[in-house]
Amino acid sequence: MPGRLKVILTRRLPDTVETRLRELFDAELNLDDHPMGKDELKAAAARAQVLVPTITDVIDAEVIDAAGPDLKLIANFGAGVDHIDIAAAAARKIIVSNTPGVLAEDTADMAMALILAVRRRLVEGAAMMDEGRFEGWTPTAMLGRRLWGSRLGIVGLGRIGQALARRARAFGMQVHYHNRNRLNPGLEEELGATYWDSLEAMLPRVDVLSLNAPATDQTHHLISAERLALMKPDAVLINTARGEIVDEAALVAALDRRALAGAGLDVFEREPAVHPGLVNRPEVVLTPHIASATLESREDMGERVILNIKTLENGHRPPDRLLPPMG
């Protein structure tokens, strides 16, 4: 690949990342940060040697079919790649990479924050103060639920789930988990984690359920009406993973009939739309997909993108290369 690689970014990235990309490559920036439509993504794929998309860009077979002969790498800015047709890319001999391992601590922080916010009614209390409704302390006002001694169920005990488990242990919570594969005994002991091979068996036993699994065909609506019905009525649901893991209509129905005590959601089934039944509920805390939104994580993601591009440029396989699913 003679000359500087043509790298096209679909969205604005932190200044430090964009500056470094411009120093190293022929990088084309999206300075006004507008979301690219299908035609614009196809045009970018046709011109680029490296395309750097984000989670909001649907890089499907149609976009990949429009790629020019020089497109060698789709260097995703993010860990999740459910928006990219990896099989279609592989068929065109286009490598797909992501940025794993840099979001775990920040996302675990947000999951823990949502647990605290919902169980201790923090947002509801802050609104009371903002609206001037606080009339003084009473023994029964704004009663929440204690974290210490409660049980946390984690669905997906990967990097993020493990980081959350360590935080939960510091708060005195008992950690339970359901995973596709069981962890090794040493790590289970370190995390104090109890394994359940059946999600249905775990759900009735936990006070907080945190979703930390990727979006796949198998996890779509994993939290369904039937599984929500298995949870305790005083339990809460936390989702910092992917919105489509939860059937939002079923969640609203469970909240309406008080079959669930509350929810803390950072992701949504049809982003940026939010189910209207989740809005303006005191027992529900909603945040705008900001679990990984720290400057440090965004810069770390940019460094992984640059590493993958430089490795390709040097004639080697990018370290974060993804393979198409077996099927």
C-alpha cells in the first residue's frame, strides 16, 4: 500500500485521536459530526482504504458491496460490532477490527451508579430538591433498599461483568452469574461468584439483575415477559449492554403491574427512541447511552483504532481482527 493510507472517519472523535490520525494517515474527518446515511456510507466505503465507523453506522452487506477494491480494513471505533456484517466483509477479504478491553471499567462504573441510583432513589430525591418539595426529614420518607447483603445477578461475566462484580463485592453484594461458559474456579473464587447454568433458575434469586452480554441473535429479547415474570417484585433491572436484549414493552408491562421494583437503563431497544412507558417514572432511571462516555475511554478506543491501522499498514494482522461467526 504505497503512500499514506486513505482513512475515512464517519463521526467526530476526540481531538487528540483525530490529530494523530491526520499525522499518520490521509485521514478524512467528519467535522460537523453529522450521522452518515446509507448513500454516504457507501460512497465512503468506495473511496477508503480504511473505514472507521461507530456503533451508529450500519455497515451492512449493501455498504460492503459498494466498497472499492482498496478497502482493506473496517476499523470499528467501539467494542460492539453487531452493526457490521462481518461475514459480508470476510467474503470481500476486508478485515474487521474493534476496540476491546478499553471500556470495561467505565461501563462497570455506570452499572454500579445505576444500581445505586435505582435502589437508593437518588434521581427521585434530587428532583424533589430541585422542585422545592423537601419539607424535612421523617423516618419513612424516600425509603430505598440496602445494597449490602443483597444479591446481584450478572448476565455475561466477561470483562465488564467481572469489573462490575469486583465493585459489587466492595459494596457487600453477593455475586451470581449466568454465562455461556463457566469461569475457571480460581476466577470464581476471586470474584466470589456463584454460577447458574440456567438463567431461569437464577432470576428468582437475585435482587438486582445487570445485563452485560453482547447483542446476538441468541440474546435478542433475552429478557422477555416470561423471564421478567420470574424475577422478584422488589428486584431491579440494570442494562448497560445493548437495548435489544430487553423486550421494552414487556418491561413496561412488568413495571405497570408492579411485578418489578425499578430499572436503570443506559441503552434502548430502538435508539435513540425510548419507549414512552419508561419516561417520567420515579422508579426508572434513564441515561443517554453514556456508560463508556469518558474522555479516557474514547482516547483509549482511538489508540486501539490507530494500532489496528498501523499494524495493517506494516503488513501484519491487526491485533483486534474479528472472524465471521461459524455457521
